[in-house]
Amino acid sequence: MLPIILDMDPGIDDAAAIAVAVNHPKLDVKLITTVAGNVTVDKTTKNTLKLLDFFDKDIPVAMGAKAPLKKKFVDASAIHGSSGMPGYDFPEPQRKPLSLSAVEAMHQVICESKEKITLIATGSYTNIAQLMEKYPKDLDQVNNLILMGGSISGGNCSSVAEFNVFTDPDAAKIVFDFPIEKTMIGLDVTLKALITPQTLDKIKKMGKSGDMLYSIILAYGDVHVGGKPMHDVNTILYALNPELITTKKLNIEVATKGPAIGATVADIQNRWHKAGTYNANVGIDINAELFNEWFIDQVSKMPK
């Protein structure tokens, strides 16, 4: 099994990613940490606990950053609803978060693990940046840092910025500058991997798990021609089947101020970096039909 830590801001697409990860036989979710992003951190934490109650999974949860490092916090409740996870009537969670902060909980899990950890971040990168600054040696025990965020072809918060990076660009800069193997799964991939109406119709009939996912995805406000992007689910796909996403080794710089704030700029022509160097594997393509087939297969194996 692959030991992983999930750092998230549920959020509907985070919820779908959690559903896949906690039910997959090849993934060992050691910890879920939460961050302010799609909604406030108290809500993202509550949503995580609701999902673990739903699937009856005893996975520790630690609450993280309430706000970006420097930038004013602005959520995405216009897309994800005021609760962050509308569309399904979850009961109040019975589980409680750890007393440890997200950074301290990650530090503990990483130090105690006998195997290297895969760290997956699908919200703003505030917690990850704080871990890097406080416990930089911990990252020696991280096999791969898989990031949902960024774009090298245009944004969804501005003409150039993707939401997770835009939310905390200063944290994103710390993360991309840190010398660790990392993979950026951004809009170049996720806006191709749309969940189609046909896929939604199929999962609706797959018991309680399928009905729950159908209901929250139906309430999701991120609508495109052809379907809805499950941005964060792509990170779980990559952790399990990296061959299904085409990547390119690039140097990524993050803009932290000005009209391009939150942009992830790829030095494609190596004008600022030495040829042959890179700081990220950047996702650039995916087969949308295969993604839908894979997602349906994952839901079919969840509790009925």
C-alpha cells in the first residue's frame, strides 16, 4: 500500500478525491489535514469529518491554516456553496479533529513512518509551506509532492491564475522553490478531465456512495461545456496511475504581486534557468474518456 497524507479544503472535488482515496485498497491514508480555501477552515474540517463518518473510516484529521500567509482570504463559496459540500444531507459529524495543528500532525506522521510518504495537496499550499519552513528535513521522507493547482495555459481566478495558487501565492512560491520532487496537476489537465452527464447518471445508481457523490457533484457550480471538472480527483489518479497523465519537466515561477498574482509561469524556453533543470513535473494532458471510466470504476467499488 502507498502511504499518503492528504492536505485539502473540501469542497466538492476534494470530497470526491477523499471518497476515492479512503476506499482504495492500494492507498493507506495516514492523515488528512485541512486548510482554508473553498470555504473557511472550520467548514473544510467539518466536511472532512462528515465524509469519514459517511465511509466509517478512522483516519486522523488535523485543522490547518485559517488564512493565507500574507494575502487576504477569499473563499470559493460561490462555486462550492456556503457549506462547501451542498447537495447531500450529511448528519453532524461524530468524529473530532486532533488537538495537533496540521503542521505538527504532518511532522509526527512523517517522522513515525517507516516508508516514504506521498504528500497530496489539493487546497491552497499554506500548510505545506509552513511545514517546509518549520521542518525542512521532513521533506526528505516525502517520496513525491502531488499538487492540484496552477496552470501554464490560463487561469480560473484571473486570465492567468488558478484558484489554489491565487489563494496563497506566497505559500505556492515557497513550495515550488523548495528542492523536492513535485508534480503539478493543474488546469491543463483538470479542465480536460470533465465528469460527463453520462458518468453522473451511472454513478447515481451505485448505492449510497454513488448517490452521495452524484448529489454533491450535481450541486457543484463549476460547469463547463461537456461536464464538470473534478480537479482534485486527478491527484489521486496520478498517485495510483501516473502513466495516465502526460507530464513535462519544467521550471515554474509563481507571481506573488501585481496583475499576474497567482500565475504559475513556465520557463519553457529556459531563459531564466539552465536547460535540463526543472522544479516540477507539470501535467499537460489526459485522456478524458479513460478518466471517466476510471472514476466510474472507483465509485463502483465503494460501499453500497
